Amino acid sequence: MRVHVAFTPGEQTPATVGIVVDVLRATSTMAQALAAGYTRVLCCAEIEEARALAETEGDVKLAGERRLEHIEGFDFGNSPRELAGAPPAETLILTTTNGTRLLVAAAARFEQVLVGSLLNLGAVARAARETGEDVAVLCAGVLGELALDDAYCAGRIVATLGGEHMDSAAAAARLAASFPDSQSGLGASRSARNLRKHGLEEDIEWCARENTLDVVPRFVQMVGPAAEVAV
Amino acid sequence: MRVHVAFTPGEQTPATVGIVVDVLRATSTMAQALAAGYTRVLCCAEIEEARALAETEGDVKLAGERRLEHIEGFDFGNSPRELAGAPPAETLILTTTNGTRLLVAAAARFEQVLVGSLLNLGAVARAARETGEDVAVLCAGVLGELALDDAYCAGRIVATLGGEHMDSAAAAARLAASFPDSQSGLGASRSARNLRKHGLEEDIEWCARENTLDVVPRFVQMVGPAAEVAV
């Protein structure tokens, strides 16, 4: 099993299984939602798409943010913490630009697309290993560049996964090992600084907790403009 | 001064100054050639382009390799070690697929393009810092993915350069600091393993020596299909 890491969305890493990572906060939110009892998450890029899906998809709640601000009429921000504290609906509609784009691009290139975070670290690594196939961890990054939070999470995933590490995976594992803990690893990133500025530092702590959830969200299908993720 | 690192050629890092890095071995060879007395290096992608330039560009020597094998009729491989041990000509024509592509792409996007390696680490960092502009270190990578040798060299450059490190630069610096020395940093890469397989391990040691050369090669202009590099 060869293991690759793509630190930015444009990289064409060859593998059968893709694990998407946008750890602060989209993929952590997806894992938390499914663990909290939602049957599926529909990820879409645009606010208006989310509102339209809310009209047609039955028992739904709406989550998302724009520049870390609340969206009018939405039930939640893009916060796993908020989702864990409220009773679930059947479907969570989540609007997140990077997360959606990453899922859709991965679905076009990989036979299986899993959703990774630190919350479900062991579960997603085990599921990927059990396929016996080559694996690529696909980081959302920031503005087309490596994001430390995603690279840290990718490093933890590949270290947990084992296998034959390509240079990219070895680099991610080394980078992750250079931090004393997940709180420091995520906390050193620009994304974390932005969350702190908006008073959302508790989300960093929340997302930094390893192995609190035993779910492996997978890309299932497109539902209109949205990528459906379920366990 | 903001400092970015692009670990793969596709990344669109914003900056004014680009430092290209293909440390095993193209950019080390360019720095060594100019330090050894060549006036310029013409980097081209194709063997036939190199041979045609040799007919028109006067006092030249030819260097390059394909899959780490010697090219018929060429004076040197893509080896800084060989270049240091022979009297120079006016022009070195170097054929290297990645190195040339990287230079040409960088020249289209950055106002200034410098050539970085460990051999000229301090010199290239100082030259970049003296511009006072934002800097991006551009790694050749391997097959569109991060290469440990280039990422290591990028990390040493940004650590030497200082400035405000974007997440990508911070990751590179941390990665480099995780190795005890340059020999280990370059030696852990897939490129190094390939060089060892071809009996070229001395080139790894050669390229791992920091600050042995005080040259800052720069992209000057295109000469037909070749990127001209000079100090």
C-alpha cells in the first residue's frame, strides 16, 4: 500500500482511495454530524444552493459560514461543537466552499473517497488500510498553498495508516511529529489564528481531539449541486 | 517580507521574487557551473535542442542525463561534481526536463527568478532578502508531488531568509529542522535513493554541503528554447 499526500488541491496524486482533509473545520464538522445522528451530509458550495436543497430534501438543518460569520436563517455555523450539542435532523446541509470543491474533485478521480479529521483519525486510517489499495490524503490547503492544520492532520493520518510512505507522506508524518500535540499542530496554522480572531478558539480545541468519533464518512453521490456524504 | 513555499510546480504562490529549487541536482549544477567559471548556463528540455544550441552558441560544453544515464556525445552528466573538476567553457548547455520547465514557468510569473541550492544557501537567501519583496521558494518536486530533497532545501532557505513565514514556509522550515543535517535531509528522499542505485551517491554528499559557493544565479532571458541563467 503506497501512501501519498497532496498538500494542495491541484496535485494529481495517483491512488485508488482518497481521504479528504479540511480539518478546521469542514471535515471535522462532517464527521461530527454523522456521529451525532444525521443520516447524511449534503455539501454544497453556494448559500443559495443550500437554501434550495432545504426546500426539497425533507427533514434538514442548515450549517455553514462565510468568512467565519453566521449565515442568516442557518441553524449552525461550520462548527462541529454546535452540531454535537443539538438534536439531529435526517440531513445536514453544509455550505463550505473548499470542502465541497475538494469532495467533488476527489470523487472524479478516486474510486473511494473518505472524509478524514483528527476526531475520526483511527477509524478513517483503519478503513483506508482495509481496502488494501494505494491511498492519497488530499488536503484542502489555503489559497492554493499548504495549510499547516491540514498538513498536520494528514501527517497524523499517514503515521496511523502505515504502509509505504512516498516522500510527500514522509514529509507530512515528520511535520506532524515535530509538534508536541494536536493542539499545537492545529494551533500553529493561519486558519487557527483566524478562528481565534473570531472568538472560535474552542473549535480548534474541539477539532484537535484525536479518536473521539468512530465514524468513516464516505462520498456517496451527487445530489444536484451537492456532494452527499454518509457512513 | 512574506515568504511562501510551493512544494509542487502547479501552485500559484503570490510573490515578486521566485527561488527555484531542484537540489538533486539541476539547481546545484547551475550554481556550481557559474562558480566554476562558466559565464552562463542555457537550460533546455530536449537533447536535440541542446545539440542545436551547441552548434550556434560558440564556446560550449554539454551536460545532462536521461534517467540518470549519460547522453551520447555530452561532456558531463547532470553532476556538479564533474563540472567542478574540469576547466570551464564560456557557456554550459544543460538539458534537464524539470529544471528547465521550472525556470520557464517561474520567469513567466515572477519579476526576479533566482536559483537556489544548499551550495549557495546563504548567498541566495541574502540576495532575496535584499530585494525587500515577497519571496516564493519553488520546488521542482517529483511527478507533481512533494520531493523531500527539494522540501528540505526550501526549508533551509526560508530558515536562513527569515521574514514572515506563511504556513507553507513554516512547514518547510519545521521539516528541515526535523533532520540532524543536510546529508540526512537530502538522503531520505526518493531522488537520493535513485542516485544511490546508479552509483551517484557522491553527488548527494556534494549537493548537501551548505554555503560552499557565493554565487546567485538568476534567470536572464530565453535563448531560443533555453532559459539563460547567469550571475
